[in-house]
Amino acid sequence: MATKFFIPSVNILGQGSVDEAINDIKALGFTKALIVTDKPLVNIGLVARVQDKLNTQGIDVVIFDGVQPNPTMGNVEAGLALLNTHQCDFIISLGGGSPHDCAKGIALVATNGGQIKDYEGVDVSKKPQMPLVAINTTAGTASEMTRFCIITDEARHIKMAIVDKNTTPILSVNDPELMLEKPASLTAATGMDALTHAIEAYVSIAANPITDACAIKAIELINANLVNAVKQGDDITARENMAYAQFLAGMAFNNASLGYVHAMAHQLGGFYDLPHGVCNALLLPHVQTYNAKVVPQRLSDVAKAMGVNVSTMTPEQGANAAIDAIKALSCAVNIPANLTELGVKAEDIPTLAENALKDACGFTNPKQATHEEICQIFTNAL
């Protein structure tokens, strides 16, 4: 069976990547950027640092800092209006998953017209988006290099999954020096998001040898470096290894897709406006308990990648060990204990489950679930 593999054409990783990227931008001939970011990055001076580097190369900058933690259709529309008013010729997303996703939405609508909700689903758009350079500041979402774009529809209170080859940035940048100033809670949440990407891609029905290799190496790096990155935020080695880990996990899920963890977490984010990485971390062991019925050997491989000696274990025992290792890592980086702590209510579960079953991320889960089964997984996580 033929396999397609999606990734930006150029990806720069490691210390000093931002300077290298700006040289590349200059060589591409772009002259006016819309930087899509959020106010916290403006407040700590990171946006100004990047703007100064661009200005030095003769590239003008317009800043849109209105991105919310779970970007909305309204955010996309506001950014697009600014883009058109100032006639920018390319877009830079600067931040974590939220600025990247918002920028993708802006770039896609800029060339295809309509509204971002018109492109919900898989490969709906007809034209490539406006050129997008994605500069990453967190080690987690991998949105800087994927074809996934998640936007909240405020009217429906759901997160739309837009999976489209035309949302792939032309250049991704992962400079660990930009990740040093991030708080422990954000580092933990984004790191567990990356772990979820890798595990869901590894157990996906669309997995292949390339995505398997990326996923397993990502899990190994996350297991070895996330706790240090959380507890010693200035550890540049841990930060760089986490940058590579989340990128590898992105390569895996960008091509093997995901599963019910993301399909369910999207509903929690859309309904309650909860942090995506934390939702993933809380749901991950419960969904994998469900998946262990059909992919115990795959989950045993995950346990091995997380440092468990599975040589004397059956696949079923190895799968249980993987679930225990996931829970232990979550605990070590201070993820909340359950969904109840986040304010999730039992009476909302039927609606959350109904919407989760419509999410494109769930289509590649190794075992397809009924509405009742999704409700039970949510309930187990309360």
C-alpha cells in the first residue's frame, strides 16, 4: 500500500536556529511579516527580540498578539483582517500550538477564501496557504511542522480538527534557547502532549516503519528528559532533547495520525476551555487501557521505550507496565490527578462523547468505540 509522508520542506533545530531561519527568510525574498503570537510572549520581550532580528534584515513586521490559549474562529478572523489591511506577504507564527494553529487558519483562509470552519475535516482546501514560517517556543504540540490545525468554533463549543496538507509551514524552527523561559507547568503539559502524540501514532492503524521509528525515539527522549526540563528549566540539554523529541513525535502523528486521546481532549478544550496538554495527559492512560485489548504488544514496546524491562513479561503485562509508566511520569511532572480537578462534570459526558466520535483524530484509533465506551473512558478519568 502506498504511503504519503508530510513534513515541511525545511526544518531548523538546535541552538541558534532563529538566526539561521531569518537568513533563510531574507533569501526567500519576503518583505513584510504578520507575526501571529500571544500577549505573554509580547510581555516577556520575546516577540520584540525576533522583530528586531527581522528588522535588521530589512523585513517589516506587523504583530497580531490576540491569540487565545485555545484559538478561536474569531482569532482567525481578527488576524486575517490585520494581514489584509497591512498587505503582508507572509506569516510568522511565534509561540506554541495556539499561535501556530491560529496562523495556519489565517494563512489557509487568506488564499482559499471563506471561513476557517469551511475547511474542517481532511484535505478540504484547494490551494496552498499563504507562506508560513513557524518558530516554536514550546516542546510539545509539534504544530510548527504538522498539517494539523485545531480551531475552536465558539458557537458550537467544539474544537474543529482541520487536517490538510495545505496547512504545512514552509519552514519550521525549533530553537531551545526560546524555550528556557517557559514555566514548569507549561513545560509539563506540552511534554505530556508530545508523549501522547508519540504513543497514539505508534498504536494507530495508519502506523508504518517510518512513523514507528520516530515515535519510539520520541518516547525514549521524553522519558529521559521531561522531568529535568520541568524541574530545571535552564537545563539547555534537556530543553534541546525535548525539542527533538516533540519534533519526532510530530513526524509520527503527522503521518500516522492520532486516536481517541486527542479526539476526547479536543472536546474538553472546546467545551471548558481547558489546557490541551493536561487533558491529553489525564486521558492517555485511560484510553490506552481501552486499546490494550487489541494492541498489547505495541503498548509493551512503549513500556520498553519508557525504561521498563519487559523481557520476561507477556504482551498484556507489558501493556499494563506502559500504562503504569505513563501515570508515573504524569505524577512526576505534577499533572493534576483527574478531570474532576479541572471542573469536568459527569452530566456533560454524553455530549462530550458524542462530539468525540465525530473528531477525525479518532478514526485511526486501534479499536473503534461505541458512544457508551467513550462515556466510560471519560468517567474513568473523572
